[in-house]
Amino acid sequence: MKNMTLKEIAVACGGIYYGDDENYYKEVSSVVIDSRKIQKDSLFIAIRGARVDGHMFIPQAIRDGALCAISEKRIENAPYPYIMVTSCEQALKDIAEHYRKGLNLKVVGITGSVGKTSTKEMIASVLGQKYNVLKTAGNFNNEIGLPLTIFNIREEHEVAVLELGISNFGEMERLAKIARPDICVITNIGVAHLEFLKSREGILKAKTEIFKYMNPNGSIILNKDDDMLATVHPANRIDPVFFGLNENCTFHADNICNLGLKGTDARFHTPVSSFTAHISIPGKHMVHNALAGIAVGYALDMNDEEIKAGIESLVPLAGRNNLIETGHLTIIDDCYNANPASTKASLDVLSKASTRTVAILGDMFELGDSENEMHYDVGRYAAKLGIDMLICIGLLSEHMAYGASEQNTTMKVCYFETKEDFLKQLPELIEEKDTILVKASHGMHFSEIVKVLKER
């Protein structure tokens, strides 16, 4: 990482340094919270987790090569340097904010209720045609993951594409304070995290906190097909740039040709040009993702040829609408996470298959007081699409099964309270050449189901 001394770190996090003067002016090589990832001269921050207290691993981290530890506890007669703070978690954020301020690169911040990760991947694929890009890995999009992503930025990186995920008010403001985005992208305002944000109006308020710490000369890029985002007025004296399917959007698309599981062709329009491109990942939402990528590309001075190449070179991630052909089955692996909107979008993709269609769906979390009704509605939606078999797993998903059965009394609907119960019956339910969607919230661990299906 870019040079940062222990003195600089202690000042950044308001900590008290204990150790000799020689180490005080040494630079750390990396910042880690997992003692298994220690490198020579790492800074180890002892985060208190739900199950494990990082303070237990400070001695081992030092033995493994860490230069210094950050601790909430006084370490008597420590034979190594450490910085004592009130909160290690806050120190992690403060140091990341300081590190970000010293970086000379563009930051794209992406948020929204649905599609943050797929939009991030599209934008990174587009920008990668011209720039050296760092992007958020996995689910490192919260108040612990974002700082760790920031610390992975190196001098060779020209753009960082950062996903910002929240579940409550105030979180986005804290994330934006760390990320300091030059370009803010919001995908949509759905019903994810209603448990804490209560309403779509609340979600809009929470998501738009991203503007508070953005570059005053930056860009705001919004999906105008979302009725809530269409109402957003200039923020920080920055007029939003809108994308969508309507021709009154600055960036829009038409001549959309749905190729089912083979993806989508579309014609894309910019303020000065138009071009056609093929998106290999299925789903109509991918057209919006491409439009977001185009808008960001234009904000960073890319041309149509570079942007088109980036759209067409995009490849899916495991668990994110990833199409797997086993020879016996076609699996749509979309099991990383779920909410009502994303589940319906995935069911739309499944419905385009030419074989028997099977949806294996599980509980969707953090939906608040209306969670039962939302699961019921997803079941009804699957039935309306004509999905051949719906398999519902989890306590909440029993309502999904009810919804499907009441909508279509002839549809084959199976309900299992647990994933283990389903796996015992799986061989009797799945047929040769089935096309199978696997989707649920991350905490349901449906990747285990995908693994079993791949081995059939």
C-alpha cells in the first residue's frame, strides 16, 4: 500500500502510540483484521467480532511479522509497538478515510436496493478497457469491508469501483465519508432492508446520503426508470445524469432483443452517438447495468468502442446469475442474495428456458413487517410466469408456496422447512435437462444446493 507511517496512523485514528521511536517512523505494508493474512510489516487491527475477539491474536500477529497492532486494551510491558484506541472498528474507518484522502485516483461509488454487484461488475468491465481498475471483492461493501477494500488500492490503480451496502440510516454517510466518491451511481430504490428503513422513502433518504461527501465537481448517475430516483433534484449543485429505457434519458436503450439464457442485444444511445452491443448475462436488468456503465464511461472520457468492448467482455460471478451447463442440467446460480425484485427478475430469466423449468427459492431476509406478504407475492409471480416446478425452502418461504398454490392449483409446488430436508428428496424431484434457478438470501447458504446439482 501507499506509504503510511505508524506516526501518521496514530494521528489519523486519535490513538496513543506505545513503542520505540525507530518503529514510530516506519511504514506499514498492509492493514489487516484477519491474523491469517499477516504479511511482513502489516498493521493488525484487533476487531471484536460476534464470536472472536481479535485481541486474542495480537501476539501471534506480531510473531508472524506484523509491525504493529491496534488495541482497545492496554498491553503491559509489550515487547512490540501498538496503538491504543477507544474503538478498533472506528480506528479502521478513520485510517481508511485518511488513506483515501492521500490517493490520486477516481472513485465510483455504487449503491441501490438491487443490482449493486452486477452494476459494479459491468462498470468495472467497461472502465477496465482504458484504466487500471480496482473493484470491491465479494461482499466487502460495509463499514468493515469498505475500509479493507480502500487499503487494497495501490499507486498503479487509476479508478476504484466501490460498492456501498447499507441496512440503516447513517451508514451511507459513514461509508461515503471513507470513500469520497467522484461519481455516485444509484441503481434503484426497492424494498430491501425495510426492517430498518421502513419505507421506500426511507430507503431513498438513506441511499442519497452518498452525496454528502462526494467530489463537488463530480457526477451523479441515476436510473430514471425508478420512480423514486426520478424525483431526485440536484445535490451539492450537481445536476443528476439519468439513464433508462425512455428516450428522454441522457443515456437510453432501444431495439432490445431478449435472447433468453443467451443474454440480450440492444442499441444504446449517448448524447452524441449510438451503438449496438451484446450482453452475455441474461436478464432485462442487465440493460440498465450497461447504461450505467456507459454513463460512467462517458464521465471518465471513454469512447464508444472502449465502452462496447467492456460491455461485451463482462463475465458472470459465481452466485450472480451465473449460467452453468453440466451436460445433464442447466443451472442459473443466483444464490448469493435475494429480495423480491431481484427474485422476480431471476424468475423472468428462468421463464425463457426451452426445457422444464424449476425454481429452487429460499427465504429473503430483512424485509420487515411485510415479509410474509412479500414471500407470498413472489410465489404468485412464479405461478403467473408458468414455472413448471417451484421448490420453496425455509420458514418464510412457506408463504411463497401458499402464494403459488393459490395462484395456480395445477402447478407443482414443494415445500421444505430446511435445506437438508430438500437435499434428501432432490434426486426424486430433478429431471434430466431441467433448467434450474437457485436463489435465496445469502444466509440460507444455497451455494450448497448449487454444488450438489453440479455433481449430478
